Amino acid sequence: MTIRRPSAARTARLLAATAVLGGLLAGTAAPALAAAPARTGLRAAAPATATVTVTGNGRASAAPDLAILSVGVEVARPTAKEAMAAQSKAAEALLDVLRRQEIEDRDIRTDSLALTPVYTQTKEGESKVTGYQAAQSFSVKVRVIDRTGQVVGAVNDATGAAGRVNGVVFDVADPSALRATAREAAYRDAHDKASQHARLSGHRLGRLVSLSEGESVRPGPGAAPGFAADETGVPLAPGEIEEQVTVSAVYELV
């Protein structure tokens, strides 16, 4: 068996090719190693900012400048047609006297209109229709509040036994100014509470983070209960109207 040895020239060519291949591999790996990001240490999480949440309440009151009357008529007749006719006549008298009292049409609104049968129980225990009752009610705004009692008396005189005065509510025609005053008081209350919490906890009061306002509340305005139509001299006490506003505020503590 004969073993051939590579010639010197062939060996030199193999060594040169190996050297070139090694250089290419080294050049390819170097950029990849250079591009690898250096490992850095983990950053410590920033401490959460302390906050305080408070609720502020504000109130404002004023004398009413508006009276809202609930008035109407109610009649009973043997037939539905007769009941509606009598109700219509009484309602026309009521509306006519209101206009003569200088109440504008825009301040008179029909709240309800009803026609209902009147039942009577027979000796046999059965319910029998013996008539019909017709009624209509109105909401009336009296903008000259000192004339409220006068308007009530005029309604009573014009409608007689058919007239009904169900009540009166006092209010302010434009509550925006009253609400704004209550809102300012609510904001100051919230700020004062937050400042006190900051002081008690050893902090200083920081910036306002958020502020929200709840639905404003107006406790039931002064009202007189319903009274019979023949009582024309009922005294009325308007009292004061109060507006309440609540806000919720979040402040930073620094």
C-alpha cells in the first residue's frame, strides 16, 4: 500500500485558507460581542407620593324671591260629561283670576288632569258607579313674593267650593349665585381639612391632585301644607332658602 504525502505547495495553500477563514470568523463575532448591552444594576423603585383625600361641605342661604303655588279645582257630578263641564268652568275661573293678579301665562302650568268614577257599595256588597269626579291642578309661580297671600285669597274667592290650594313652596328664581357661594365655602372647607391633616402627619400640603363636586343639594324650601279653600287668611312664612355643595379633593403631602 502506497501513502502519498501532500506536497509542500499544497500544504502551504491549506494553511493560508485556514488562516483566512479564522479571520473572517473572528471579524464576524467581534461586532456581535460589541453590540451586546452591558448588564447594569436594577434601579430602586421611587417611593410613592403620600396623598390625603378630604371632603368639603359648603352652605349658603338667602331670602326667597319666588313662591310656587299648587292650586286646582275638583268637582263631582252624576255623569262624566257633567263633571268635565263643571271642572272646565271652575278651571277657567281660576285661570282668569290668576291673570287678573298679573300672573303671566309662562308661570302657569297644568300639572294634572283627571276624570275618575265614584263608587258606592250597595247593600248586596257590590260596587256601583254613582258619579264622576273631575279634577285639574296647576303650578303657579308668584314672582312678587309679598303678593302670595293675596293670590291665594283671590283663587279661593273665584273657585268657591271647587277650589283647592294644595300647598306653597318658596324658592329663589336664580340659584346660581347661591350655589357659587356654597361652592366656595366647600372648597375652603376641603383645603382647611387637608392642611390640618398635613400638619398633624408632619408634612406640608402639596399640589391639588384632583377635585370633584357632588350634586348640589337644596333642603326642602319653606313650604305650607295644603289647606281648605274657604280659609283665605292663612299666614305664610317664607323663611330662608339654603344651598349645600359637597366637594372631594385629593392633595399631595410633601
